[in-house]
Amino acid sequence: MKNATKDYDVIVIGGGATGAGTARDCAMRGLKTLLVERYDFTNGATGRNHGLLHSGARYAVNDAESAEECIAENMTLRKIARHCVEEHDGLFITLPEDDLEYQKTFVERCQHAGIRADIISPEEALRREPAVNPRLIGAVVVPDGSIDPFRLTISNVLDAQLHGADVLTYHEVVSLIINNTRVEGVRLRNNLNGEEIEARARITVNAAGIWGTLIAEMAGCKVSMFPAKGSLLIFGHRVNNMVINRCRKPANADILVPGDAITVIGTTSDRVPIETVDQLRVTPEEVEVLLTEGAQLAPALATTRVIRAYCGVRPLVASDDDPSGRNISRGIVCLDHATRDGVEGFVTITGGKLMTYRLMAEICTDMVCKKLDVNARCETAEKPLPGTHGESIQQAYNVHKDHSPSGRAMAGDVSSVQRFFGDRTYAEKVQYGRHGADTEKISIGSDDKDALVCECEQVTVGEVEYAMEHQMVERLIQLRRRTRTGMGTCQGQLCALRAACVLSRKTGVEAAKADLRKFLGERWKGMQPVAWGSTLSEAQLIQNVYRNLLNV
């Protein structure tokens, strides 16, 4: 078995937002850091949520601590990750079958947690959000928004690397290296070629989400997790411009989130066995619940094409026998296994949610630094992530987005605004929304670089090449998560082949063919639960194109 080329201060297991954020924080504090992920980044719950920029309002009534954490991190992410955030408020609506008295309690708890919550009339709610159910009898505006978890996570990874961290994807932890009662590192298997290596560190951080319970078992520690499956649906166009929530106790299908050019309805919540979390599928019953209840939020959903279904598993820490997990706190859990279990050199960070990933990373890195006797202050809430621009530039970008609130650039930034948007094509403006300031690194200005790979998402050859060079992209699934290639209405009908051709220049033709087959299989996996009407026709067309015309 090979050994890693150097020893580390800290190894972080898990390439979701929490793991990436922890690696960034550790690296920024001067620790020699290694981040390992068994597949690609955002493979778990981070890449399988509804992309809500939580105000914390959803937790205000039942989980005040989580609500306060959410609103604080909401405001932080608006500053440090502007290119990942779309700012629009959210509506919490009360329908005739709901208890209007709950609205009063909801507003009081929000205000107590420091969350802006303004009661508006049903008429004003319909003016601000025409898609909302016109039967509403109450409405509250809160500072919700949308956030792209893929962009957010890769930005954290890139910044960790800029601060000296090493990164290994497609490397799975098969066991921990334990000497007496101390964890000294990890044994890793390369999931692409089967090769095994060892990496050693003074501290190993378990940030593996729901799989963290299995990592803990490798050290003889028990972390009781509650695997709560949540299923969601993606609609083929953007139905609403504001987040729409049901103002009631949390239940299935009570939130509608707009993002990019689509709308997401979520979620269900059911406990599943830990052994099944890698093979979960969306069921017909879950689809029916999401469609039926979703139409109560926005009636247009009843006639809007559904292009995809997907599900994820929340990494909740078990505390009771609640069959849905909705009453379990979304609070942050950071465990020092030395004091808890007598196992030194091992820390678990879990619980929480996407919105609090940075805070979770800070808490975990504080613990790591304390154990290593390192005196270094956290700066992740102050220093922007790669790609983030100044506020006036981001406002100027919003002017170019038909679905975003208009903004005005400050006079002193006119030259910057003109440089970014004056002569930009539509594709370049869309790409700015994905990469922010790093859009400058994308090659433009020639027919071959400006050629579109994905029409739905306006991805060019230049952007694909940028992702390959700067964002660790060698496979279509990685390209999808970095650029949204294949995530549009056609679900990869032609862009998958074009993208595979560009990637083949780096990976080789045969590897690209195998990758293309796998990618199309994954696209079908999400289409199958909603394969009726236009979506079924689209799937049949994709099959004919690739099997009959292209012999794939």
C-alpha cells in the first residue's frame, strides 16, 4: 500500500459543503490539510436539497437556536458568496384550511430570533408573487432566497486549495489507521482504479454526513443518526420568483423554491434504514404527494411539466422515535471523541443544514485548533469566496436577469460594470451567474470557444475547458455540477454528446464513451419517476438519438 507524500495536520472526510468549508477554514488558519471524498463533491445531501437560502423562518417556532443560526449565516453568505446567491424574499402563506392564528405565533417567533417578518395583505402578496395561490388569507414576507449548493461547495474547495490544501476525489475511506486508542489517519481506495493508499494526520475530521455514522464505527465510536429521506421535484420552467412556504407546522411539500431557470418543490420526510441510503429512489406515492400539495402553493404547478425527481438523506442526529424526523432539531453537533469515547485524534461534525455549513466548519476548526494548540482566528465569515464580486457589480448583474429584482450600480463602479456587462453576450452574462468574477478566466471571442455545448444552460466550449482546467472536471457528472450542463429542460438530449466530445480531448475517446453511457443512465434515473406526457416523450427522443442515431 502506498503512503501519501506528506503528513498532515488534519484530514477532512467528506466533500459536501461542511467538509469543503472545514477544509477551507483549516487551510486558512495555516493547517496542512487534506480533503477526501469518495466520489465527486456534493454527491450527498449537499447536492440533493432544494437550494433554499434559509432565513431561519421555517425553524422559528420549533427550533429557535437553528433559526438564529440560519439568519446569521444567511446574511454572511450574501456577503462572501454573492455569485452563489440569488436574493429574493420569501412568502409564508396561510390558506383557508390552515389556522390563521399560527401566523401570529410565527411572526412573533421570527422577530424573537432576529428574522424580519412583515405581514402583508393577500392582495399585496399576489401583486408581488402572481403565481401564489389566490385563495390565501394571510401572508408574511421573510428574507429567504436561493443558493446554488454546487457553486458554493466548489468555491470552498477552490479557496481551500488556494490556501494550500490538498484534495482527493474518488477516494473512499476503507478504514482508519488506529494506534492504541489514537486515530492517526485513513486508508483510502481509489474508486476509479482500485489502488489503495494511506494518509496520516494528527487530527481526522469526520464530515461525511449521513455516512458519518459508518466512519465513526471504524473507530469504535457510536454516532446515532436518523436517516431522513426527502424527495423533491424539478419543474421545467421558473413558476415563481419568490420562495413560497406554507405557514403551518412543517409538513410534506410545503416549500417552493425558484432557482436559475427552474422551480423545485420539496420535500417529503421519511425515516429509512442506513443500509439503503446509497440506493434510494423516488416513489410514485411521493411524487403524488409533492404534486398534490405543491399545487396548493402555486396552482400553475398542476399543468407545469415536471422534468426530474430526486431525493437525498438529511444527516440528523437521532434523539427520539419521531417517524418523520421533522421534530428533530437541525442543530449543529460537534463531537470530540477523545473526551466522549476515549479515542484521540478524531472529531465528528454533523447535524445542521446547508445554510449553516460555514458555522459548522468554524466550530469544528476551533476544536481542531484547540487540540493542536494552534492560535489562529477564523476569517471565513469575512473573506469572500473565489468568484465573489463587490455588491454593486452583483447588483448590475441582477439587472440582466429577467427574474431578479433590479439593482443599480454605484457611480464609482461604472467602469467595472461596463467591463463586465457592456458588450457581453447572453451566454457570458449567464456564465457570470455561475462563476462570478472568475468568468474573466473563460476564453471568449472565437467561434470555437463561443460555440454552445448546452443551449438550455448557455454553456460554451470555453466554459467547459475552463471547468476542466480550473475546477477539477474530467467527467460529465462533474461538468454538470460545475456548469449545469444537462440540467436544463432537455436533460442532456444533445449537450451530453457535445460535452463528452470536449472532455474526450483530456480523457480519451473510449473513456468519454463509457462516461456518456453512465451520464445518460443517471439522467434517466431522475426522469423515470415522472415519465409521463412531455417528459416521457423527451426520454424516448433521447433514447432514439443516442441508441439509433449515435449507436450509444
